[in-house]
Amino acid sequence: MRSKSQRYWQYITGKPEEFSFESRIFHTISFVAIVALSLETLFNFFLTTLHSAGFISGTICVLQLGMFFLSRLKKRLTLAVILSAIEINIACALAYFFNSGITGSMLLLFVVSLFLVLLVIPRKQWLFWFFINLLVVILITGLEYYHPQLILQQYKNREELFTDQLFTYLMVITLIYICTVQLRKNYLLQKSLADEKAHKLEILNKEKDKLFSVISHDLTTPLASVKQYLDLLQQVELSAEEKATIEQQLALSMSDAQFLLQNLLQWARSQFQSGPLQLQVLNLKKQLAPTLQMFNQIASKKSISIYPAIQDKTAVATDPNILDLVVRNLLNNAVKFTRPGGEITLGTTVNDGQCILFIKDNGVGIAPEKQANIFGLKTESAYGTFNEKGTGLGLMLCKEYIELQGGKIWFESTASGTTFYVSMSIAD
């Protein structure tokens, strides 16, 4: 029931994506005013003797209905607001003389009319309409003071006086309440959006600082090591065994730097790309064969065995570049944090229309205090069993891309190993 009434109300005031906040406030004011003026017209004609005032309120109601349609259907808000402001001041001034003057309820309407006009009028016109309202009130009250005979209609009895005053008061507080609530809601909404943007900006700044730290240290360190090695060759005569040891360490360091650079380039590319991903139907075993072959060579340097357990006909709907990126990062981490002679299993299972790709190792596991931030850059850099350094950027990319195509990524870890799971849609 609530959602249905909200849809009706949104139809009247306009959708936020189509109309500005000022437009929706104007539509709200106009709608409430039209209803209130309709009731006041009926009230003046049938419950009091203020028929002239009833005629004026009825005329204002029709005019305001026109202003409402001008803004709501034609989207001419500025024109509708200016015409409404002129109409309200003229109508209230006329109604003042037909509704008992200073003893009537029109001064209360002047107050609320100024409040409503200031809500929707452009900022540069605020003072103008404030002084217009003030001058009109001074003019009509001055005329009544010096020429009391200008008041054409008076209350016939105390009942009319109290009824009219209370009805006008009810109309005024209703308008003020509705408009204030709308303002408050919009303020809270904008504040919430601003807080959310500030929070996201804070996270982005921290990630940026982390990335600069990674770039300045982790990419320059291998280059510095190569330079030191070349300088050393010029100054000292190294044995073949010493050269082999240093070159092996340099190769490992450069391999880490290359992998990090690939992730950095992929991250940078993702910041500039937009639009939906182009998912393709891929045979998982066939797609991952080159990646497995490459990591078998890498793992063999640590005497680590990789066992594939992917079903031959398993097909998934995914982006091939994303799939390769995710599996490369997960296999790289598995090799990095598995001791020499360890084992890694890459396999799949099927559950509720989802293909679950898992990469399981019997390595050192993930420390409990690091698990909460494992998919972000907040976590501290970790070192593998051969002192290989990790930054967390790869796992952050994995999570971002997998979720972008509607999948999930999670893990289980103990001191005896870690298993990462990636959920993807099975192709029809």
C-alpha cells in the first residue's frame, strides 16, 4: 500500500531523474494548494457568507492548476514560478478586502506564500520577492487603516471568524509541514550521497597512496638490483656459481616486477574503461591450458606440482581476459606461498547452475589478522616462501572483475594451506 501511494505521489510531483528538486517542490506546493483552495472555495460558499472570497479562492485554484501543468507537462518551471508569485500576491491582496481585512486570515496567507515562493524562486530573486510581499502588505493594511470602508465583506458572526481562522491555519501548517519534510528528506539524501562520495574518495586516496608506494618501491627495487649486479661485474670477478645464484635471484625479482606491472596496467586500464563486459562462452579447460603450461614451468623452479582437475566439457560465460587475469593471479599467489615440494590443485565443481573454480594449495596459509582485508590494498605486503613480495593489487583486481560480471570470489585458509573459490555462470 505504501509503495503504491509513493508511486502515485511521484507521478504527481515528478521523478527525481526527470525533474529538479525545485520542480518537485513546486509541484508539491501547487498540488497541496490546489486541494486546499478547492476546499476553501467550498467552505466560503457553503459554510460562510464570504462568497466573494470564495470566488477569488476558486479563481486562484484554477490559475494555479494551469501553473502546475505548465511546469509538470511543459517543464517551464521558471515561467510557472514567476507567474505563480505574481498571481499569489495579486490574489491575496484582493482577497484581503473581501475577507474582513486585518481581522481576517489573509495576512497569514501572505506569510506562507512568501515562504513557498522563496523555496522555488531563483536565489537572485529572493530579496525582490521579499520586498514585493512586504510592500503589498504595507499597502493594503495602510489602505484599510485610512479607508476602512474599502473592506467589502466582514464576518457575520464569531462562528465565521473562528472557523475561517482555524481552517486557514490548518491549510498553512499543512503546506509548511509538507514542504519542510520534503526539504529535510532532500537534505538528508544529499548528505548521505555526499558522505558516501567522501568515503569512496577516502578509499581511493588510500589506494592511490598505496599504488604510488608500490610503484616507487617494488618496481624500482628490481631495476636497482640489476644495476648493482652490473656494477659488481665491473668491479669484482665472480665465480660461475656466484653468478648463477645472483642471476637466479634477479630473474625471480624481475618476474615479480613484470607480474606487478601487468596488474598495474590492467588496473589503470580498468579505471578508464566503462560499459558492460562482453561475456563469451568458453571451454574452461581449453582456455586455461596456456596459463597452466606457463605456471607449470614457474612452479617447477620450486619443485611444486600443479594438478589440473577441470572437466573436459565445462563451459562458462565470462570474459576471457578477466578469466586469465584471475587464474594467473591466484596461481601466482599459490606458487608464491607454497613451500618447495608442495602441491597445487586447479579444479572445478558445479553447484546450482554455477561453475565453482577452485585453486587449492598446501602452503603457509593466510594469517587470521590479514584475512579481512585480503581483497584490498589495506593489507600489508606479504612475502612468499622464496621471499617473493606480494602487494594485494592482484586480489583486488580479481574481486573487482569477478563481481563486475556477476560472479563471486572467496577463500578458506588454515595454517596448512589456502583454497580460493571463483563462482561463474555455466554457459547454456
